[in-house]
Amino acid sequence: MTEGYSGSDLKNLCMTAAYRPVKELMQQEKEKEM
């Protein structure tokens, strides 16, 4: 399943997935302020 990907690739994928909900929440809060 992860053949061809380095540990760094997988780490970046996990970090991006983890921060996505945070980014979405921050965007929603920003829109509420307007």
C-alpha cells in the first residue's frame, strides 16, 4: 500500500491530514468575524 513512498512522504501526508480540520475551523471562524 505504501510501496514507493519514503518515510518523509508518509509523515507529510499524516501532518497534512491532521491539520486539515484545524485549517477548516480557522477559516470558518474567520468568515464569522466578517
